[in-house]
Amino acid sequence: MHCEIRVEGTMSDMLTRAFPELEHVTISGQTVLFGPLIDEAQLYGLLDRCLSLGLRVVEMRRLPEPG
């Protein structure tokens, strides 16, 4: 499964390194983390990581599978 997690604000380089399994871009004052995930357990782990780092998740969505 592929997902996108939108976080409020621009994440520092240090914070983005906490998500090595995901790519990231900054769009309109939000950081968008995106990439493939193995399963829902990995997704919940990513969301928990966001919470523990004090990040405010604005939106999470599943993306269509490539190709």
C-alpha cells in the first residue's frame, strides 16, 4: 500500500530523517510524507512516531498503487 501523510508546518532536516522509509516535500506550509508501506501496522507506527515527535497530522490517505 502507498500512503501520504500531511503534517502541519515545514519539518526540519532532523525531523525528516526520523522517517527514512518515506520521501517528503513541502507544499503550502505543510510537509507531505509519502511512500510505500508494508501493512497497517507500519502505518500506525508512523502515525505514533508523528505523535511522539510533536507533529500535527493534518491528513492521511491511501494512494493508488503505481503502474
